[in-house]
Amino acid sequence: MIKRIAHISIATESLGITSEFYKSLGLELDKTEILPSQKVKVASMQIGGSAIEFIEPTESDSPISNFLTRSGPGLHHISFEVDDLEAHLMDLKARGVRLIDQKPRVGAEGYQIAFVHPYSTGGVLVELSQAPQNGGNE
């Protein structure tokens, strides 16, 4: 079951420049984290029970670098928090939904994440996420 929209993610070439607009709306930068395995720097701003997440590539061969080259800065994905990520992935796979990640992997703040291909979602990259056992908060 989907619990909530965890975050909306924006790909950017500069966290500092992009986040300025959202700061002007009264939001504050909460956390910044580098994910070497994904070659990105991630920052987030909480808004209600969700967040806006900014993703900046740290290397030229980062998947986000490729996204920026192909599509430019902007909306990258929407993330839904779920109770049981493995079960969701098995259910989606059984229904023929195209998955990018067949198994969960570790994302920002220790969340388990997996991506669903835009081909199966009406053109939007969807991330499913599950909170770490220690109760991390996106």
C-alpha cells in the first residue's frame, strides 16, 4: 500500500542555484547527502509530510548527468513510500509492469528504493521507497 508521496525530485546542475527559488517561498534546506554509488549529491526541503528533493551529479558519467544532457534540468521522478517494497515489486512484476530495479537498493537516508520504468507509468519515472528499519525520515 502506498503510504504517502515521499518526495518530488528535481534534477539540477546546481543545488545552490535551484534551491534559491524554493527558499524564497519560505522552505529551508534540511539535509544534504552525497551518494557515491549513484554519483549524485542530494538535498531536500520538507513540506508537509513530503519533501522536494534536488539531485546534482557529482561525476560526468552519473545517470543524472545523462538525464540533464538528454532532458535538461527539471522534474526527474516522484517517489511513493510503501510499507513492503519487495512485495510491491513482486506484484508489479507479476502484472507485467516494466521495472528498472528488480530488487531494492539503498538510496538517500538509508531508504530502500526501486524505480518503475516510465514506459509503464504514463511517462513519469516513479520511485518506490521504504523507510529504513531505524525509522529514517525523508
